[in-house]
Amino acid sequence: MFSHMRTTLTLEPDVGARLEKLRRERKLSLKAAVNEALREGLACLDAPPQPAKPFSTSTVDLGACRVPLNDVAEALAIAEGDAWR
């Protein structure tokens, strides 16, 4: 285990902007902001994934079917007219 590790980071512009915002809002040094962000991020990565909420949809009564489903030719004639032939 090591006590300190020095390194050079190249941050993407969006990450740098978010880190700078965090630093200003919490009045932290850059070093403290980076360490806080890394601790939070690593804790999230170590945590078990949250179970997804079950997906459900509401049902709607559309009434009786207006197209006969047992006769394809008649259903096509109703839907597209006699031009389907």
C-alpha cells in the first residue's frame, strides 16, 4: 500500500469543467476536489447495481374488433379496399 501517489491527469474538457465547478462551489483545492470526485466515483463503481424498476403499461379497452381476424382476404379488403388484389 502506498501513502501518496503523484501523477499527471489529462482531463476531457467536460470533466475539467465539472471538477472546476465542484472546486469553486465547495471551496476546495484542485487536489481535494479530484480526490473527493474519485472517492465518490469509486464508491459508486464498487456498489452493487440498483435493480431496474419493472416496466408496466396501462391497458385501454379499445372495444370490439372491427376487422374479421379469421378471414385475411376480407380484412385486407376492409383495410386497403379492393385494390390489394
